[in-house]
Amino acid sequence: MHGSTVATNAVLERKGAKVALVATRGFEDVLKIGRQTRPELYNIFVAPRPPLVEPHLTFGLAERLDATGAVLEPVVEDDVDQLARVLHDHQVDIVAVCLLHAYANPMHEQQVAHWLRQSGLTVCASHEVLPEYREYERWSTTVVNAYVTPIMSRYLLRLEEGLRTADCGPRTADRLSIMQSNGGCISAAAARAQAVRTVLSGPAAGVVGAKAVAEAAKLRRVIGFDMGGTSTDVSLIDGSIGRTTDSRVGDFPVRLPVIDIHTVGAGGGSIAYLDTGGALRVGPRSAGAAPGPVCYGVGEELTVTDANLLLGRLDPDYFLGGRMAIDRTRTERVAADLAKRARLSVPDLAEGIVRVANANMERAIRVVSVERGHDPRQCAVVAFGGAGGMHACEIAEQLQMTTVMAPRHAGVLSALGMLVADVTKDYSASVLRASAGLTLKDLECASAPLVAAAKAVLKAEGFGPSRQVITVSVDVRYVGQSFEITVPLTERYRDAFDREHGRTYGYSNPARPTEVVNVRVTATGVTAKPTLPHTRVRASYRPAPSALRPGRFGGRAVKVAFHRWDDLRPGARAAGPAVIAGGEATVVIPPRWTFTVDGFSNILASLPVR
């Protein structure tokens, strides 16, 4: 099993393939026009969004379908042959074919793709990636796929070849699976063909891992809080993982099913600075792994990790399980300069940095909970990533949440997520009909080809009927609305839509007519899951700390008890302020909080209800 940020980084760093776009003549500027929204509403000097396709590599082709898929103007093969010669002259890596109304009838795209492939060109057609209406989102998703597919394909081919030549056991490369953005996995061959499905796979794997450890600990409603070095990813799990089709990679919409994750530029390496008005800011710029925080010995700009060290929340003798030394003296020297410019003491500056970072991450949790109609006070926080456990309790307290869990090996929880992920395939087709004119049988007939294709693919990958789970859903909206809500396809899907609309937006109107926009099929091949090691907790005990050191919480100097995670047996129970240091993650227990170690060696922190 493999997860990678190759596709994501290619988009964010603009280091993808050389893509040509073939569109219906007259619609060459769909991607440039977009939704005509301004990224910065009050900035009249805002820079235009750089495209993934250069303007001189966008070509219009004479052809036309109407909205029902009927042919108004056929494709001429000679026109495509002439276009192919031009594309070869430009030495493009891949061609994205995005024609008007291909979601209703893919015939023209199929013809164009066939002729271009016959000429030796690599082609990505929109009906193969996203057969749904909304030209801008369909074309954007297709172009992103074309932009990253050649790079991801080469990367995976090298990986597969390395597995074949290495001593990894027979047929290891043939069994390679790749993590998807929707929380499932696909074969390496499928990932090479549609790399866009892997662009958010790293954070997605973490959410799958968070759900697994939460279920083992009997926690049903949780908020995943994944804080690494550059960013923090948050997601809500209410019995099941939330998914959405409204996502972006960089500046570009990608309308494929992905786990609903909100990301903010706040991590352990986020840099603290003073803005032009003298206010303290943190992130989104990050020190990264190189040069890294000041305390690593190379960086010169103060980060959140440095602030935590200055506040006595890192164990200098056991950082990374004792594998790495950190330099407090150097950190204090750099902090003194910024503190002087901010007219603060070094401790006040460090605490301010943490408060600002926490505020950014607290807003992210509100986005996936309060703004989605969920009460965060009814959820526990599952804190993972190297730094998640250091900030989770303070953020939870601000949101009136009382339970935080830091899983054992929190720093590598995404790896566990990949191990427990199922094989997942997503299919969709546009319907665009009023609900009043549709029966359940009509919608089942619309989804039947997708279900058949899904079952065939899962069977080909070795999943028998007993290991296949097929779910069918529909995208529904009130007539006149622009966006939809996805609900399971049952006889009472309309009632489910009204309930979900009311929960999400605070109102619903059962008397208002609705329409069905898309049918969706999710096919899951259930994989064998590893069993998490568990020790029965027979009695609680109070662990002896490895050290007592000075620290700071809430503007007050306190004594902090330091524990080493490996030394804590299930049943350990103690009160904050405390720090639990592990090999790849640290947990901070503030004053008023208590913690216990459960049978899975997870840290469970609790705050008494006032």
C-alpha cells in the first residue's frame, strides 16, 4: 500500500505535464472565465489565476451536441488529423479533451480521443474522468488529471519496477495499491490512468486511520485533528467519514468524491512574524524540513515548534525518542530579537505564537463542525500528526469540548489508515430531471450501468460478492438552487434531503419542488483488517514522571511533569500540566486536564465539565 504527495505537489508547485486542451469551438476560454468569482473581493490589484494550460495550447474544434446529447454538428476526422499534427509539433505530453455536453453523450469525445490516440498522442477525455454536467468543474478536473497523470505514471512505474527487482517477495509489484482522496484505495494501474484521484490521499489516509482507532476506543463522533509541520487537516467523523465533491487543489476545482477535509496553514514549522501593522502573525509560510525550526540548528525564523520549546512543552532529552537534539539556547537568542520588536517578553511572545496558531486551527474545526450543522461539544478530538497532541487540548477547551484522544504512534497514523483502507470505486452520471417526473425505478435504471461496471471491476480485482458493498446515492436540490446535497437512494430520498438541508442550512421546505442532478455509485471491496494490539486494563496506577521542568500555561509559570510514552502502561492515570513524549509525536496535557492510558496505549485526556 502506498500513499504519495507527488500529484498534489505537481499542482501546487506548477511542475506538472505540458497539457493541451481541446474544447468545443467557441468555448476555449471556459477555464479562464471560471465562475467569475474574485479570490480577493476588495483587492482591485489581485493577480489573475495562472492556468495549467498555456493559452497557445488551447484549441477549438468544430463540433456540437445539444443539452440532451443530440448531434447538432458532427466531428470531422480530417479536422482531428490536422489538429493532431499541430499537437505533435508543440510536443505536448498529454491532451485533455473536454467537449460541450459530453456528460449527456460521450460519442464526440470518444471519436476525438480515438483518432488522437491513433496518431500516437496520450489523451485524457472528460467523460472518462467526470461524466457530470457543469462544464467548468468537469473541464478543470480533467485538466488537473492530465496535468498530473504523466508524472504520477512515471513515478509509479519506477516504484513498481523497484519492487520487482528488490527482495520484497513474489508478485509484490502486482499487488501494489494506491491511496485515493476518497479514503479508499485503487490499483497502481488505475492510479496511473487517473492520478487526479490521488491528489489528497495523504490527509485522507489519516482520517481513515483516525476512524479506525476511534471505533476501537468506542468513540463514535470525533473530529480528526492532523497537525504536521506545514499544515493542519481537520475532518468530522459522525459514525462514518464525511465526503464531498466540492474540493479544490490549489486554485483549481476537482469535482470528485473526496473526504471532507479542511486545511489551514498552521503546523509545527509555521513561521511567526510581525505584519506591517505590528500584529503577531503565524503562517501560512513554513520553515519546512529544511531549514526547519530554529531549535533544529539551521533555521533563523521562529516557528510554532520553537514556541512550544520555550514554553517547556517539548522534552529536550527525548525529542524524536532521543534520536535528535534540539537547541534551546539558540532558540532563546532568536526569540529575543523578535520579542524586542514586538515589545514583549520572550515567554509572552512564545505564548502569543501558540495562541495565534491555536486560533487558526480552532476556526478550521468550526468550519467542519458548526458550519456543517454539527455541535463540536458532542464530539471528541482525535489528535494525530507529530504536533496534533501538543495543541488539541487547549483548542478543545476553547470549543467547550471535553475529550481528546492521542492514538499510539499518532505521528504515523496515516500509515495505519492505508492498512485498514478498503478498495473503493466511485461512479457518477448526470440525470438533471425534476423529482416529480422520476420514480424510484427510473433512478435505479439510471444507476444500473454504473452498478454493473462497479461489480465487474471489483470482481476483476479479486473481491467476491460477499466482499462487495455497493451503495447508490443521488444529488438533489430545490428547483432554482445551484448546488446539491447527496443522500442515499431510497423510496424516501426526498424526506432525507429535506432533513439534511434543514440540518446543514437551518431550514427546509418540503412543499418546494426538487430535482435530481446526478446518480452516484460507490463500490467498496472489503479488505482484511489488521487487529490493533490491546492489553486488558486491570487497575489504574499513577506513573512516576521522568522529569519535572518549568513550563508556562495561561501566563503562569508552573511545574510540568514529563513522561515517556513507551514507559506508560495501560491504566496509567495522572493530572496536568504534563507532557508525554513519544518516538514520533508529543502530547501536552494542560492544567485542569487529566489523562489515562487505555488498553491500546492511546492517551485519553479529559476536562471536567464546569
